[in-house]
Amino acid sequence: MKRIVVLIRKEFLQVRRDRRMLPIIFVSPILQLLLLGYAANLDVREVPLLVCDLDRSAESRSLTQGLLAGGYFILADSVWDYRAIGERINAGAAQIGVVIPPGFGASLERQESGAIQVLVDGADANSAGIALSYAVTILQNRIQEWSVRVRRVSETEQPGEALRLLEWNASVQAVGIEAKIRVWFNPDLRSRNYFVPGILALLLMVLTMLLTSLAVVKEKERGTLEQLSVTPIKRWEFILGKLIPFAIIGFIDVLLVLAAVRFLFGLKPVGNPFLLLFLSCLFLLSTLGLGLLVSTLVQNQQQAMMSSVFFVLMPMLFLSGFIFPIERMPLLVQGVSYLLPLRYYFVIIRGIFLKGAGLEALWDQALILFGLGIGILTLSILLFRKRS
């Protein structure tokens, strides 16, 4: 135990002496959180909108105002030739265009069917789909309101139609159904609330895995690993002496990032923060084990960096559900994702942050995460003993 404490103290002294390492450990996570936290935003707001109003009636002007009222769209320009919409969208002046046909208001008064054309720039499929959904929903709601209003006005003129309308109203009142929409866990529907906890998980993984792999490989480059092999220090003592300091650093970074998330983004865990810290320690088993595994397979720090990024971080980033939903991936890729610790940690951290989930809801994810951590760490130790 005394030898482990000496190794831990030696590792902290090396970190303190390396002036370039301290900003990377304690400052870069906050900077990356700021950059990624504000950049990772899928909310679609203030989409540039082109309007071609060929009707120029009170109804068409009211329809345009309805599109602009919610803040989802801003009026880029009004054009009088529908062919100009395609040209302006191709030029990047707007992302969506709406063509209101001639006679739109009159057809509403006569309760006739009609069509409104919506043109969308689909280069960014995600934003285009969301913007199109917003536009269609607003247009449908607006036209439905006018339709009901026109039918009510005509009650005094068409008794048969009025009777059918009254019967419809009576049936609705008898059933007593009223739609009330409530959004759980993220009532503002802000994508940042979903992404920021995931960014915390990514930062924790990148920092602890890279620091561990680089620290062990540095011993190889300096030749001190061979010198330590002939001392009374045992292999498991050396491994613990290398892993424990970076586990402590990772834990401190979790606290720093949680504080930054609270003060910079106004987010705090809805659930128990101590449970989050405890389960983060289970995740550290995997990240430290992966760092040790990479260090056993490479010979220098450059190889360690490249291997960590391309063979561990990139697959974890794309297959763990941070960017793309796992349910939409091919079945083979979904099977691979079950082997990634980051997948389960995402469920844990988002569950605690957004849903206030407790251990009774996350025990299965925590158990799998613990099993993967022990497995990766055991494999890394066995390979380290074989190759060292």
C-alpha cells in the first residue's frame, strides 16, 4: 500500500510540474463545454421565410402574420412571382417559401377546397423537416380556425347546415374530451437540455482515457517502465498507481463541469447529484481501462492519441446515441452499440439530469456499466502484464 501511495504522489508531482498539462486538465473541459454546449443546438428558430401572396386579401395577410407570430419564422422578403422563390432559395436567401394562390380568401368564404404551396430547402434534412412541420401545422390550424368561423357565420343563412353544426357541437360537449398537451422532463423542448449532459459524459471519457494512455506510454518512451519492472514494485501496484490519480482528476473534472453547467446554462440534475457522482465512478472504470488498453498496444504518445481518437472515441461518439438515435440504426450496428459503455452512461446521466430517475430505474444500466468496466479493466491488465 505504501508503494501505491508513493506512485500516486509521483504521478501528481509530474502533472503539477508539466505546466502545459494543467490547463488541459482543468481549463479545457470548461472551454469545450462552452463551445459544444452552445454549438450543439438543434432547435429550429427564426427560419428565413419567403412569402408569395398572390391573393392579397385580408385572409392571406392574416395567414402570413400567423406564420411569423410564433418566432419560428422571420420574413426574409415578399415576392410577387412564385418562380422567384426557387431562385432565392437556391441563392441561400431563405430556407422555406410559401405561395398563397389567387382567390384564397374567397375560397375560404365559400368553404371550397384549395392548396397552398410550401417550398423547402432540403439540403439540411433535419432542419428542413422540422421547419416544414412547423409551417404545415401553423397553416392547418389557421385555416381550421377560419373554417369554423365561416360555418358559424352561415348558421343564420342555412338552417340545415346550422342544425348539423349544432349537433356536432352537442356531441363534443357530451363526450367532454379536451386535449391538454403536457411535455415531461424537458417542457421547453430545448435540445441543449438534452445535449449538455451528454457533452459532460464525452468530456469525462476523453480526458481520463487520453491522460491514462499518455501517462503509461510516456513511461515507455522514457525507458522508466523497464526500470520499474526490476524494482520490488508489483505490476498491479504500478497499474493502480497510474489509474488512481487520473480517476481522482476525472472526479474533480465532473464537479467542475457540473458547476459550469449550473452557472453557464442554468441546468442542474433533477435527480440525486450524489447518485450521479457514484455512477460516474462506475463509468471511470471503463474509461481508465480503455486508456490502459490503448497504452499496451502502442509505442509512443502520437500513436496513443491517434488510436484513442479513431478506434475508440469516434465509434463511441457515433454509435452510443449521442448524435443519432440507436433505434434508427441497422440491427448489426445496434448489436455493436451494446458493447459500448458510453451508451449506458448516456442513459444514466440524462435520466438523472432530465427525469430525476433514481437507482430503482437505472440499476440495470448501472449493472451493465459496472460489468463492462470490470471486463475492460481486467482485459487491459492482462494484456499489460503480457506485453510489459
